[in-house]
Amino acid sequence: MDVLWLEQSDVKSVIDMSSTLSAVENGFREHGLKKVQMPPKSYLYFTEHNGDLRTMPSFMEEQDIAGVKIVNVHPDNREKGLPTVMAVIVLNSTETGAPLAMMDGTHITDMRTGASGGVAAKYLARPDSRIVGMVGAGGQARTQLLALAEVMDIEEVKINSRNMSHCTSFAKDMKQFVSCDFTPVENIKDACDCDVLVTTTPVREPIVRSEWINEGTHINAIGADAMGKQELDSSLLKRSRIIVDDIVQASHSGEINVPLSNGDISEADISCELGEVVAGVKVGRQSDEDITIFDSTGLAVQDLVTANMVYRKAVEKGIGKRIKLF
């Protein structure tokens, strides 16, 4: 029994944002049609080390593919020269349960999370959206912008970060991929004057205030992916249409987890899941005046469809190493 091992360079050689967007959109559609087995991600909390470890299994029934991702989130890793997020994905045969492939999941996590924001904007943002505001200028901000550029005509990106030098480097790096104006802004409020707002910070206290958000804005809330995290003012959630990636998972680890536990909002305030919108089962945006919020926690099915795409391309191109297990 051997397994295909794909290191990060192998993954990067066969993946791109366009194909990732297509795969992730299909994953959301199948999730919305209830054709995915996907228990909520489970956590181990390493309080002493300010980090956690998560396991994320899923099975797409019609495609007959299954697998699991093991991923950490350690914000202090930057100071150690390590990625904040590191992951491994295993694909398994549904017939025998045997592992088919093991691969780096760190780049896949970045790409599929960016793609989820692109899918959300495609279905929830106003069609005439042109200006993007970004709070946070890290690695995830980059893939979010790559995905947005696939689904909308961007004229300007307003970028804010605690360290303004990060805004400058972000603009320099992204200009080679996205042809638009980049405007560093020192205040989060200024970044919020946009059509599509993306937040990618790990904060535990809201940094985006309700009064800064114009009617018609779409928000991709990406940063809150664990218990206790919150980027948006609870009063903003109350005046918006909230679309989550998965209700159960978002309730304990998404943007809505703190407002729900505090009683600031209830489950009745959640409009639907993004997959239901993609599948045409539910309506996302109802008018140009709606403020829509996509609460992204990251779904195992996103990893599964992206990893499966990488696996198929790698096999086709003869990429990777075969490792004997037994």
C-alpha cells in the first residue's frame, strides 16, 4: 500500500485561484443541497501556547470523495518565523478507507479560504461593486483579493493594517496580479467606505463599527474562526443579512459566536447558509440597500474539493512522491 505525498511546491504547481473558485463553489452547492457529510470541526486548545489544533473531516456523497484536514492556528508563530496556519490533508478511498494521498494543506487553506470570499461576493455583493476595503494585510488578505478579482471589476483597494508598512508591501505585491488603484488608509473607518469589505484579523474585540458601514455594503468576515473571536460590532450584525458557511460551526466559532452567546443576536437573525444561496434554495441579497455579511469559519468540504482537484491534477502530471505505508 502506497500513498501519494505532495509537498507544498507540488501543490502550488497545480493550483490556481480560478480552478479553486470553481471547486469551492461546487462544494458550497453540494453542502447547500445537503449532500455532504461534515461534522463541525473539533478543537484542542493549547492555552499556554496561544494556539489550537483542529480536525476537519468531510464526505461528498455524489462525488464519492472523502478526507480530513488537520490544521493549527498559532498567532504567535510569526515571531518565530513560522506560518500562523499549518495544515496536512489526507484523502481516503471511500471503498476501502485506505489513504490515497497526503499533502500540504497550508497553501490549500489559504487558497480555499480566499475562494470562499470570492464565492460569497459573487452571490451577495451588489453587481456594480467596484471598491474593496481590506482590514488586515496578511497572507489571507492576498488570497481574498485574488478571488475578488475573479468575480468583480475592482477599481480601487483601500487597505488598512496595524503596521502601515504592511499596506505598502501588500500593494506592491498585489499590483502584479490585480490592476487597480491601491490606497493605504490609517483608519479602519476609511477602509469601510467601500462596496465590499474584507476583514482578516484575529481580534477578540470588535474593530468595525456599525456607523461606518454604508447601506449596500457586502462584508466578508474572515478572521473570526474560533470561540471568542469577533471583528464586527454586534449592532452591525443586527442591521444586516447574515449568511454563514455553516450554522452549527459558525455558532461556536464564527463571527456570530460571541453575539449569540451574549444574546445580542439570536438564530432567527441568521438568514441562511451560503451553500443554500449558491444552490438557489435561499435568497441572499434582497435589495441594493441590504448590508450582507458572510461569516466564514472555513468548511472541511472546501478543503476536500480543493485537495481532490490538486490530487487529480498531480496524478495526471505525474507530480509527487509515492510513499509505502505497509
